[in-house]
Amino acid sequence: MRVAFVGKGGSGKTTLSSLFARYVARQGDPVVAIDADINQHLGMLLGLDPAALPEPLGAHLGEIKEYLRGVNPLIRSAASMVKTTPPGRGSRLVTLADPFFAERFSVPVQGFDLMVTGPFDEDDLGVACYHSKVGAVELYLNHLVDERDEYVVVDMTAGADSFASGMFTRFDMTFLVAEPTRQGVSVYRQYLDHARDFEVPIAVVGNKVHSEQDAAFLAEQVGDDLLVCLEHSPAVRAMEQGRPFTLDDLEPINLDALAVLLGRVRVQEKDWERFGRQTVEFHVRNARAWADAATGEDLTRQIDHGFVFGESPRVTAG
């Protein structure tokens, strides 16, 4: 199951991503967490020194494309792959334990594996778009065959930036983290408006709630989309300040909130048909908007219309 955490910058989505990944891993399920935010803070919240972070996915996009392309005859070269290129016959499909990603691009932390897109560096400033780095995550998700009892937790870039690619459709569940403020609610409404036509399952997680009035404000503003609220947490603040932290330090009401999040994911249906359909849809959009011109090819020819996405990928006649 793929889970995204989105929200306004400063809402606490990175903190919630780290807590949720820890919580799921403690239940014994395999977890891969991915820092796909332009502000690369997930590793820090998990207690890693910068030197201990894995190789960034965004710095090795060419290698990743070559690996995922496999022997797919519809993809002429890794250079002709873009972030939306879908898998087909001959593509290399991956699992959470795939050695290329597990050994090259992840490190174990807190009982699960962490991958990162990598930050902007001096060579990127003024000439690169951060979504070129996030494209490595989109390709990974496009080629990932994950089971219901496996979890990919992605800390997404803030606000509406998540909609700069089709990656927002690649999740089984999206948790929108909202503070009890008008700004927090406005990001929820913006996200809901953008996602409405794409069948994206969304639930709101109230965060930094100080009072019953805060909780009532969120309930009034977002209605039934409000799943649960986390109270202001001294334990989380201590974690954010770099002090020793375990889930046992978390307040019982906030630990219970993490259980609610996991329970919501576990009852969510995994819709491989929607996933495959939207992967192809956004590839066509990208091809027509810019990718054909950028590569000099008709990239819609990369689509294998006989390929069926699912736990047991197969092809159909056609």
C-alpha cells in the first residue's frame, strides 16, 4: 500500500510521515519511507546524521531509468524515458526488497528502509526544477508491485506543488495534514479541488491541535474528511529538537491517532485498474505537453496496451 503525506509547509507532514512509518514498522510490516520533499528533513527526524543518508535517487536518474527499462522493446533507450513512462512487457518490475534500490539507494533506520530524492545543490540553482529529482520516485512507483501488507510512505513536497506531476495519483491513500488555521484549511480545499476528478482517496489529519475549539474548527471546515486529530505534543517537539525519542514517548492519544491512520489504510481497497489507467493517462498528457518535443519522439508509443497492472502482472491479447 502506498501512502502519501501532503499539506502546507510547516503543517507537520514530515513529522507525521516519520511517526507513521515508525508505527507501521513496529507492527511488523515491511516499510519503505521516501523523502520526496524539496526540504529534505525526514532522515533528520528519524535520527540520521547527514553523512548516514543513502545515495539520493535524483542524482542517479539515468541509472534508474536504465534499470527499470529492462528489455522493454517499446522504450528505445533510457534517454527516451521520462518520469511518467509506464512499464510494459520486458520492463523490470520491482518489489520493496528489490536489491538495486535496497542496496544502492536505501538505508535501514527505525526498523524500516529510507530512500531520499536528494536536495537541490549549487548546480541546480536557477536552472533545474525540483520535479526532475522527484521523477525518480514517480518512476519507482510506476514499476513497483507492492502487496497489501507492505507499505511505502512518501513525504511529498508542500502544498499544490504535489500536482506538478501525476505522482499524486500513485497512492492508495493520501493523508492531508492540516493545522487548525485558515491557511491549513485552504490548502486542503485546494488539494481537494485538484484531486476531485482523479478518484484520489483523501483523509484529513488535524495536527498541532491545542484545544477542543481547534478540533471543532477543523471538523466544521472539512466535515467528514477529518479522520483524526493529533494534539500538540511535547514528545514530538523534543524529537524535532534532536532529543532521544521512541514511540513509547508519544502521548497515548497521539499514539492512538497513528493506529487510526493505519486502520484507515488497511480498509482501503487497492485499485490496480485505476493505477494503471492513470499512469497511462498522465504519460499521454506529458508526452503531448512537453516530452515529445524534449525527446524528439512520440512517447505515446511507449505504452503497452496489453500490459495489466496488478499483484501478478500479466498481459492480455490486443
